[in-house]
Amino acid sequence: MLFRSKDGWQDEIRKGFNECMRVLKKNGTLVFKWSEQQVMVSDVLKAIDAKPLFGTRRGKTIFLVFMKS
């Protein structure tokens, strides 16, 4: 994803995440892949205000799984 500005990435991530969750069916799952090359996943989780069911890390790449309830 290419961000328009350094300061607006939180809003862009939040909007994208919320749209993904909106279109999921009830009990649908979302697998979220993130690289900590520039932004830490802890900052992303603050921006989306959601808690994953679980996740795994491989180097700087993190996979998180969310479920729509």
C-alpha cells in the first residue's frame, strides 16, 4: 500500500481495515499481513483499534488473524 503522506497512514489503514471487516460475513476471518520495515505492528493495532485472535511473526513480517463476530 502506498501512503499519500507520512502523517495520514493511520487513517488510511483504519479505513481499509474497516471496509474489509464490513464486507466479511458473520464469523468471517481476515488475515492481515504487515511488514515492520517502516511502521511497527503495535502502532497499526492502535490505529485500527482491534485485537487479533492470534498472530505469528517471521522476521519483520507479521500475520494477524481477525474474526468478524
